[in-house]
Amino acid sequence: MQGLAAAPSRARLPFATLLGGLCGVLALTLLLSLTRGIVPLPWTEALAALADPRGESFAAILVWDVRLPRAGLAALAGASLAAAGVLLQGALRNDLADPGLLGVASGASLAVAIGIVFLHAAPTALPGFALAGGLGAGVVVLGAQRLSRDPVRMILIGAALAALFSAMIVLVIVLGNEFQLRTIHAFLIGSLIGRGMSDLLRLLVLTAILLPAALLFSRALDVLRLGEEMAAGLGVNVFRLRLLLLLTAIGLTAPVVASCGPIGFIALVAPHLARALLGGADAARVLPLAMLIGAVLLTTADLLAREAVAPAELPVGLVVTALGAPAAILLLRRHLAP
């Protein structure tokens, strides 16, 4: 389970075909997100409203103030989580690694819970608490992991600290009142309900540098796939490179948790789907493809969350868990099979 085989790439479909196809699927999903809802819009009216950002019609306000920010946030969050998953799986040389092992989500959730229960933080301040908590938890995990250069021990340390953060969340919840518990629960389950343009712009600013940086790590990930001894022989400081990859993954994950709450499985499943489609291609192709897959998965899950029980709405975290858990079980069976 630990090592990633350095087998030659045998793409099942041309990379350009896969990339174009996924871009088309993402565009279709985004268009559906603009047209579907309690008040359906014809696609022609939605496109006309999209071309008129300063329009004062009902359609323009609905598209630009409600549906476009939410759909864009889902796409950007999915891409960021998928990129973080590729970086973590390459850095730790473990196909089952995901941001949950770094305690970012649990650290962000702990900060939100503390802000709500003890500091009586306003709802508008919660993303700031979540971002600070996620980044702080990541720094704590990285600091603890400096005690070990073994990827397996790094995973165990991260999992132990994530469990500690989760236990502290339970302790804080016990001390809260009923209203505070509902607020914490709404964050913990992961949701895009009520998200607006400010949430999208905040995530865009925080990931505008890190997503391109993730793509620049493609060569480094391919070197790590050769094994630590081979990488060291090529002049790579493996431990420092691994820390850089982990830090970038934390930087990609924390803003998503701050904007959307904890969203599971995207970071685990998207890289595997990309490798399956490409037949185990190099990271320079896996990374952009995984990012597109992550964007499609989360925008599709959000669309299902809005339509499954309309006019009511499900939290997107619940839909992602329902779809991602069976996929994760299949991955575990594949990697743990004798």
C-alpha cells in the first residue's frame, strides 16, 4: 500500500481527448447549475443573464448573486481538493492518503467550534476562524512530522493528531447550547447553502497561487515515484520536498474547509479516477485531469443536493459522502487485497 509503482504510462484514451471531454462535462454541469433550482431558468435566459453582470433583471440577479458564485465555488473547491490529494499521495507514497490525515479539516472545525461556543463569533467571522484553524492544525502536524522522515510514521502522526482535534471538538460541543450546536453541525456537515460571491472571491484569491504551484510539482512527484534512494541519488532533498508538498496541500485544503466546511472523499477519489483514465500516466497529466474530475464531482454533487429533495435541499457534504464512500471501499479492497 505504501509504494507507488513506477510503471510506464499506457494511456487508455488520448490526454487531449480526456481533457476536452472533462471540460465539456464541467461546462454542462455549470450551465445546469445556473438553470436548475426552485425557480428554473431556460438556458437561453441563463446565458443572457451571464453575459450581463450588471443587469437588474431577476434572472441576472439570480445568476450573479446566487447560482454562479455557488457553482464556481464548488468547481474551484473540487479542483483544489483533488490537487491536494495528488500531492499528498505522491508525497507520502501512499495511494490512500488524503487531507484528513493532516488534521486540516478537524483543526478548522475545532477553531469554528471554539469561536462559536466561547467567543460567540458572528457567522460572517466563521470562515476566518476555519482558515486560521486549518492552517494552524497543518503547521502543528508538520511540526510533529519533523520528528520522523518515514512516510508511514508521518501518516500515523497526522491521523493521531486529527483524532485528538476531533475529540476536542466533541468536548467543545458538550459545553455549547442548542443554538450553538446547530451552527456547529451546519459547518461540520459541509454545505454550499447561502454561499455568495464573497466566498468565491476569497477562495479564488487564496488558491490562485497554489493551484499553479501544484502543477509545477509534477516533475518532483515523478521523481518521488522512483523511490527515495533514487530521488536522493538524483540530488533531491526528499524530506524537504515532502514538506513542501505537504505544505502546499494544506494551503489548498484549508481555504476550501473555511468556505465550504469539511468535504470528504474528493481528494481521495479524484486522483485514482485520473490515473485509471490515463492508465497510470505521469503527474504532469494526472494533476490537471484530477483537478477537472474534482471540479466535476463537486459541482455534480451540489446539483444533486439541490435537486434530490426539491424544494428542500441536502448539504453537499452528505451527497459527496453517499457517493464517495462506496468508491473509497472499492479502493480499500483493491489495495488491501492479499
